[in-house]
Amino acid sequence: MADNMPAADEMTMGILLQPYIALLLSGMLAMVFVLSLYIWKNDKDRDHRETIQKRFISMGICCMLAPLPVIGFIHYYDQQPKYLVWLGLSPVGLPNALIWPLMLTGTLFLGPLVDENILSRRPGTIGTSRITSTTMKEFCCCFFHPLDDFTLKVWRNYVVAPLAEELVFRACICSLLVHGGWSHTVAGIVAPLMFGFAHLHHLVEHMRHANHGFAKALTMAGFQMCYTTVFGIYASFLFFRTGHLLAPFISHAFCNKMGLPDFQSLFTSKYRKALTIVYITGIIGFISLLMPLTTPEWYNPYIWYYQAPPPPPGGAGGAQT
């Protein structure tokens, strides 16, 4: 049977993506994603029902268009397209991609989780914590009131926005960069930088709708850019190591739910010593589990093992016939 297999150069069909083209396409995807949010004539704030609905449409269109460059430049092996694998949609290792990255991310938030669910409860009270109660409320609203204003925000914060951002910036941009010959390290920095800069558009919203001055709005948008870039590095790491879009998406949604940690309890809570230990334990646990819980062999990530072929003689792309 091996004698009937085509030669390696015959198995590789399609256009070889040059590094600078991959970088240019990635930048264009990031720019189009941001600009699509502002194509509508709308003076209402981001939480207004009309704004949310229009941005859902924008993100939906982006999610349909963004994979096209990946599909267009992808290589085909054994006459079977692997673009779904490049986009992180492989069924192989899917249960692991759902469980372990979420557990890893939850470990980093061990301090806030313990603080919210155990230490911050009033003595003698019975019931759920703030996180649990709001999660139950959001979950119920999605089923029983799927189109009201509150539920639209829930869909935006935990489903639509994380999914759209991870599809564009991880599944598409990271895949383009790696397929274009950039290393995982470079792609894992460039894509998050684009992701971070894409959040600078909040500067406009801070000034227009929150009535902040330019300096304060710039500070807030700059801070948001920094922490979204850091998260982008982590999300890219998850995407490369697992090869699944689900891994960064579920972690993104979880982080949106948790928000930035409130370190005030470390100084004001009567349990501050215990809470400090829990925070440190979570950080150490996250660092210790970062590599083991993202072991590539658990997920079979095609993008992790992929190495871009060298440019063909004369710089021409595609396979020779």
C-alpha cells in the first residue's frame, strides 16, 4: 500500500504562505474585527440593547469571513482538507480540551474563588455565594428569557464575544502566523499584541459614554490593553498546546465571569492570612500545572507539531505537477 502513496511534494497542494503575507493578513483581520464594531450608526453605549444586537451581527460576519484566508492558504494532505484542524475544531482530544484547561485556569483563580465562596460569607448565613447565585441567574435567564436586555449581556460576555475573539485571534491569526513560517513563540506574542491593541477602541467608549477625560480614558484603555495582551499570550499558549479552539474559549468565558481579582480582601479581610496563603497556593499550582495539564500528547494538536515547509525554488508557491 505504501507504494501507492504519492510523493511528499505531490501530497502538498495549495499556496505556500509567505511570512510577511501571513503577518499582513493577520493585521488586516484584527483591524477588520475592530472596525466592524463601529460600522453601525449608533450613539448608544455598549450595554444598550441595540448596540449589542448590531455587534452580534458584526461579529457573526467576521466569524464567517475570518477563516477564509486560513482555508485559502491551507495545505491539503492525502486529498483531505485539514482546515478544521487548523481552526481548532478537531474532535480528537475534545473532552481533555474542555476539562483540563478550565481546571488550570480555575487554579489561577483559587484565591478569588475561595474568597467569594467561603471566606467572604457573613457568619451564620446559608445559601449560595455571589458568583454561584449570579451564575444560576444568568443560566436560567438564557433559557427562560433568552432575548431580554440582561440575557443579551450574558450572551455577549460569556459566549459571543469570547467565541468571536478566540476564533479570530487564536484560530485564524495564530494559525496564519504559524502556517506562514513564524515560530509558536513569535506567533504567541504577535497575536496577543494585536488582541491587546484591538481593545484600545474602548478609549472612544470611555470618552463618549462614560464622560471620562482623555487622560483617564487613555489610562483605563491602556490598562485593559495590557491585561488583555497577557491573557492573549495565555490563550495562544492553550491553543498551540491543545490545538483546540474550545480550550481558550472556555478559559476566556471563565475569566470574563471572574473578572480581575479584587486584592482588597488581602488587606481588609479578617481571614487575610489564610487568604494570602490560598492566593499563593493558586499561583504556585498554576505554574506547576501549566505544562503537565497542557501536555500535547493528550490533545494531538496538529498546529503544535506543524513545521512550515521551506519556500520552493524560485519562490513559487504550490505543488508542482
